[in-house]
Amino acid sequence: MTTISTSVQQSLPRVSYIKAMDVWAFSCLFFVCASLLEIALVNFMDKRRNEQLVKKKKSLDSAHGTEGTNKDCTNETKTTSSDKIHLVSRVAFPAVFALFNLVYWGWYLSKFSKNFSPRSRLGTLT
């Protein structure tokens, strides 16, 4: 993403204001960073939940006096908050990104298409 943005920036003239390419590239980078943060949050929440389940199992085993094998405590069927966050993000991120692109490019193209006059196939002979 950064490589593409840099190569396009080099081919464009240097100006003091923000270009449409800058806004679009920043928005794409924002979505990538936000999805990475979401994954980190979900993994942190899952790890914390698993540690709590292991502690709970150990305390129950010691209270009952059974030293059973430490089975995987993560196989519960109830949906956790990290699962909900992940499910919402799997739908929300692509939907919001698509909506952003529709609104951004729709606005951009409608604003600047007035200044664009397409040439005919024969060039300036029309």
C-alpha cells in the first residue's frame, strides 16, 4: 500500500495541499490498522478468558480433591464478547470500507467530472 502510494506521489506534481490520492491512501491505511487492532483485541480477550478458565478449573479440581488431567477449558459453546466483536468486525469493516469508497469516489467523480471533457476517437477533429 505504501509502495503504491509513494510511486504515485512521485509521478504527481508537488503541491502544498492534500490531494485526493492522499485522502484515499490514508483511509485505506486506517482500515488496515483498525483491523489489526481488532485482531489484537480479540486475541487478548481470548487469551485472558482462557487463563481465567484454566484457573477456575484448577480451583474446582483442588476443591473437589481431584487431580484430573488439565483438559482444554476453551471448548465452551457460549458466545463470548470477543466472538461477538470478531463477528461484527467481519461484516462491519468490509461494509464501511465499501460505503466509504462509494461515497468518496461518487463525490470526487461528480465534483471533478464537470471539468473533464472527453476527447472523441478522432482527437480534435470533432
